[in-house]
Amino acid sequence: MTDALVIGAGPAGLMAAEALAAAGRRVVIAEAKPSPARKLLMAGKSGLNITHDDPAAGFAGHYDADWLAPILAGFGPAEVMDWCRGLGQEVFTGSSGRVFPQAMKASPLLRAWLRRLEGAGVVLHTSWRWTGWQDGALAFDTPDGPRFERPAVTVLALGGASWPRLGSDAAWVPWLEGQGVPVAPFRPANMGFSVDWSGKMPPLFGSPVKDVALIAGDQRERGEFVISARGIEGGGVYAVSAAVRDGAALTLDLAPTRSLTEVAGRLTRPRGKETVANWLRKALRLDPVKIALLQEWGRPLPSDPARLAQIIKALPVRHTGPRPIAEAISSAGGIPRAALTEGLELQALPGTFACGEMLDWEAPTGGYLLTACLATGLHAGRAAAAKG
């Protein structure tokens, strides 16, 4: 009989396997895809943001789930950085506080991690797709045909519902609900928003919108984003995406370093025979992309300087809602805290634990997502290791 089974070989699952092996358990990992940690590798293509170098007291404040605080206290930014160094991957902290491996990519870290797990006796089976339970056993479709497992303990690390082509397809939801485990509906998180652009915007697709403030309810974030054929996306948009998804209106401050009074004063400059675009460029140093957005969402532009200044400082973003969850960086929803013990064991399924994005929590980008996946994987793995 299998001793300890981990289903899912993303960061949370690999960390759970490491914790189990460190406690002396014999560990098998079942991964549905032909290779492990595909979402991690994709995230690392543009630079693997492994964590965020925040003070310990404030780090947990970036999550919408207070119950994560003690778990993150046990494996927060400092521990993540030490863990990386233990795998031979030195790290550095950028000016924004984001932490990256010196190699920037995820592949060197993943290779070192898999070697260490193999050295600890962990067995990784790829192309083993879990299909639920059959006669009380965990059923898998494998390259060698159906396989049934009855492990002493199980850790589920199956991901949420974003980037399903990389493995997080939420196929597990009805199986757990059928076993009495509640699951909050998944919603996109850290996502872009769809926009029905006018015919004047296609030449600007791919253009960055820099040095703006995005306002959603009480939240105001300085940042930048990108105009695409699908809408708007990028770090600045992701930072306010949860509030906008949940109903807050989104506006842009196109001149975030200038007060409303200063903007209005600069707009009293006579326009003469200049085009509107040239006049705004000279009066406020607005670049062509900002002017295009102003004309896209602010028309008809008022001639009164005070009213025009108000639009420039709070330009309504006319979007048609979040992009599909399959395009989102992460997802909100999943198994709620009430369905779990302190050790992340499922109340309805003793001996079965869950971790990572399967759980109902949400966080911004910037290393917070990956840190919580690692921390909950470690926490669940240790709790499972202590199970009889």
C-alpha cells in the first residue's frame, strides 16, 4: 500500500512531498501532465517572482484570508529565500520589493528541487490523471491503464481554475463536492478586463500606458498596464482587479503627479489653431497613448478647463467585465477554511489534506501567490506526515 500520496506536482504539491519525505514517509507524487510544475515554469519565463520582501508583520495583510497568517508566519519571505538558497539558487530583491532567483528563470530551481526530492526517495509519476474515487480507492488514468490507490494519507494539490491548459482545470470540484466537501465557486483573479475598442485604437494595441493611477473604490494604485486587442491587462490593472470584479467603478488619473487645481490651471492655456492632441501634450505632457484613451473614453471632451481637468483626473474606464478565468493569473474561490482542520485536513475526508490554490484565498501578484502555495503545501505536508 502507498504510504503518502500527493496528487499534483505544482509548487504546493512538491513542497508537501518534501515535508512528508523529511518526516520519513514514503512519498509518491501523481501528476496529470507529462511533466511537473508547468504553471511555475510558465510564470518564470518573464522572471520568476518567488516572494516579496515585506516585513513579517505586514506580509499577511496582502491576503484576503486572515487564517493564512500563522501558516505564512511559518514560511514567509525570509524562509522562501533561504529555501531557494538551499537549492543553490541565490536570490535578489528588486526596487519594488519583489524577490527573484539570480537566474531569473524557474527551470534551474525546479531541476534542483526535483533532484533533491528524488534523492529523498520521492517517486514522481507523470501522466497519472486522477479521476475521482472508485469503491473507496483513488482512481487514476495512467499510461499503463487504470490504477487504484489506497494511501495512508493523501495531499491534494490540484490548483485552482486559472490556466487550465497547464493543469489547473478544477475537474476535481464535483468529486470533492460528492464527498461532502464544500467548494466556493471559482472566479478570475489578477486578470485583465475586456474592452470594446473603437476603430481608432488598433494601432495602439500592445502599447504600454505608463505613469497613471488606477482608482477602484477606496483603492488607488500607481502603475502601468497594456492596451491589447482584448482590452486592458498588466500589473496596474491586476492590482485593482479584485475590487473592479466585485463591482467597483474603475477610473484613471492620467496626471497622477499633478493636483486637480494644477491640471485645470494648465488647461487655461489658449489652444489657438492647435489640435486637441497637441494642445494636451504641451499643456500637460500627456503622451499619445494617454491622449488616445482620453478621446476614447472621455468624449465629447468639454471645453471648460475645470470639467476637462476632472475627466483627466478621473477618466471612466468603459470595460465589459473581467477576461475569462482561463486567462487569469490566479483564481479566487475553492475549499473554504470552515471545511478544513488547522492542519488543512478535509473535515469530510479524514486522512486527506488540501493546499495551494485549491483553497479559498486571494492575493495580488508580486510573489504573494507563490509564497502562499509553498507555505500551505509545507503546512499540509507536515500535518499529513504526523497522521498515523
